[in-house]
Amino acid sequence: MHDFQDLSAFVAVARHGGFREAAKREQLSASGLSEAVRRLEVRLGVRLLNRTTRSVATTEAGQRLLERLRPALSEIDSALDVVNDFRDRPTGTLRLNVPGSAAKLILAPIIAPFLRTYPDIRVEITVEESFVDVLAEGCDAGIRYGEMLEQDMIATPIGPREQRFAVGGAPSYLDRKGRPDHPRDLLNHDCLEGQFASGRLAAWEFERDGETIRMDPSGPLRVTVRGGIDLLIGTAVRGAGLIMLFEDWLQPHFDSGELEPVLQPWWERFPGPFLYYPGRRYLPSPLRAFVDFVKTWPSDPGNLT
């Protein structure tokens, strides 16, 4: 039992990147986790974690151990979760990995009613733009678009089945610089750029009557997508340039008149996102409850309130 507890403590600290964060997430004491990891290192005779005053990182030995432990502990969690079938209501923690757009546009209206329906379930959400192995990251499921899904994953539609990218600009900017009639006109405009964490720029793509045009935006501002969306929108509202973003994200600013739709007949449509998770025979009860909840949730964006 001590071996299992110490191994679980090590995995928790490695997963959350520190003793304090792991203690908060797992509702344990930081000192207890530290003692468990120290005891494990002594027993194994090798250092598993490199500790500094600011961070904790796995050593090479710790990383190797972590890679082998995660699937084993996941199976143990699944075995213990069988007990949930005998409860009146499922309990446990649901861990999701999602991009920022899904957190704001898809999950925001879903999570509150889900938590009201399942008050014994705790939801932990990691927001990042890059595609990750949800199991390796200690998550139960993720949200991504179709072109980014792995082949061995089960994918369940979540949110609207069709979305669009929209372009907008402040009336003051458009009065000053003119209103584009064709995507090629954007070459003469200030386009506020979004950049992914990988360094890749978010291309601007347009489609109309079978014609597809891809533009590489250029302008006075470039912001990393993760965490920088509000800055991009605020800069566009204040008249510094044009912005391209999910239509639902810009719609409140169109409605208020802060932004004016640009090139609307050219806005590209694309399929909505999916909730994806490993194709296991037995799903943890929090994930199973969430999948069932999502399947009954309306896909019409107008109903997502």
C-alpha cells in the first residue's frame, strides 16, 4: 500500500509540475507528497525529480518511470471506478484538454449545467492550443477539430456542427482605410495577426462559389493566440486594424457596432469540434457522464445559453 501511495504521489507531482500545485489539485498536503517522493527515491536509490525554488521537473529516470506508471495507474483508477456504478450519482474528477476557442465558445455554456446535474463530479480543464496525447498528459478527453484527431480515438460532436471565421474592423478604421470588396484588397490593410505557441501564424482563408483564397496577414500587431485574443479584439475595436476570428467570438462586437463585418460573403465555413477520448471498453464514470450529457446538448449555437 505504501508503494502504491508513494508512486501515486510521484505521478501527481510530476503531472502538476510541483508539490504545492499537486497538493491543491489532489487535496493532499505538500509536505506529505514531498515525504512520499523522498521515500520512493530512497527505496529506489535514484533521484526522480529535480527540485528548484521555482519548479519541479522529472529526471531521465523519473520520466522513464512516469511513462510506465501512467497507463498502469489509469487502469487501477478504472478498476476502482467500477464502484461508481453502484452509486446513485457518479463521482470523481473529469480532466479535459481544450483549445481557448473551445473553452470560451463551446464549454462555457455547457459546464455550469453539467455541474448542476452531477454535483459530485469535479472538472479540471487545461487550455492549450497544441495537439497533445490526452492520456500522456493525464487527461480523460480533449476537444479538437477533425483534422487534428488521432485515428484510434472516439470522437463525439460537441457544440455547433458548423462554424465560420469572420473578419471585422472598427467603423473608424474602415472609414479611414476603406472597405475591402475582395480578399486581395487586404494587401492594402493592417491585419492584426494571431500566432500559435509553435510559432505558426494563423492564415486567413476565404471561400466563395468554389473559389478558395489563402492570405498571409501582415500588420502592426502580432499576438500569441493563447491568452492574447482579448488584446487582439480590443486593438481592433480601437481602430488599429482588421481582425479574423471565430464568428461567435466577434458577434457581440458586431451586435454592439464596435466592429463592422468585412468580406462577409467570403467567410469560410468549417465543421465544428469534437470531444475525443480513447476507445476503451470501460470509461471512467465522470467521462461517461460527460459524454452522455454532451450527446443530449443542443448543437444549435442559438441555444447555447
